[in-house]
Amino acid sequence: MSWDDVRELLRIDDVRVWLLIGLCILLVFTIQAVETSVEGFWPHQRRPARLAPGARAIHGIWASVAMLLLPGMLLGVLNLAVLLWRDIPRTETHVLGGLLVGFAWLLFVGVSVNALGLGRFMGQVGPVGPAAMTAVLVVGDILLLIALMEIMPSWQTVRDALPIPG
């Protein structure tokens, strides 16, 4: 097998392959960031009773942002995988849903690590900031789910493509 055959088989010149690899890596790190953000990094931070009542409300909304972020990223990975597998072009639904989830991911990471003072800013905004991010993620997740349903082949086609004996 020559290098050109490997390159054609893996389609490494397709940008979508590299985007898929990057999304999978980001998904792994985001799972850890979600756990740290929701439960706290240190054990003494894991006690919500120590938080002020207003902070407890924001903590709950922030947990919903974190929990909506993971399905959005997973839907993005699934959409890209199906687009690559079936070798079909992306739609505007893919682009808009991906942009919304990507924007929410950037804000989530920025707030979690307090980049550019976003964590302090989100604390000053109150529950409106996390609620707005939740709305953006709900719309992005729904768009990516709709886009996946449009391009998803039948279950028999998926079963036939999997290398499962029997």
C-alpha cells in the first residue's frame, strides 16, 4: 500500500477530518472542565450549602449550561462523522448550530478559567448570563439534532457499515 493510497483512504487533505479530530479532543477536555466547573476543583468547593443564596441559583443554571454543552458537542461530532462517511456537503443548519454551540463553548471555557475577566463579569451579570447561554445552547443543540436527522441514513445502512460479525 503506497502513501497515496493511505492518504486517499484516510482523506487527510479534507479539512473536515481535522475538524472532527479536533472536536473529539476538545470533547474529552470539556468533559473534565464540566466536572470541575459544576462540582468544583477542590473538595471544599463541592458544598453548595456554603454558597450564598444568589450564588446557588447561578450555580444551578451554570450546571444546566454545562449539561447542555456536552450533547451539543457530541451532536457536532456525530454530524461531522456522518458528513464524512456519506461524503455529502454541509448545510446551513450545520453551520448555524455549530456556531451557536461553539460560541457557547468558548464562553464556557472563558468563564471557567476566568480568561479576560469573563468569570468575574459573569458573576456580576447574575443569573441572566448563564440563562442566556442556556438558551443559545438549546437552540444550537436543536439545530444540530435536526441536521443529524436530515443526513442520518437508515439503521440497516448503519448496521451494514459496522464491522460486527453476525
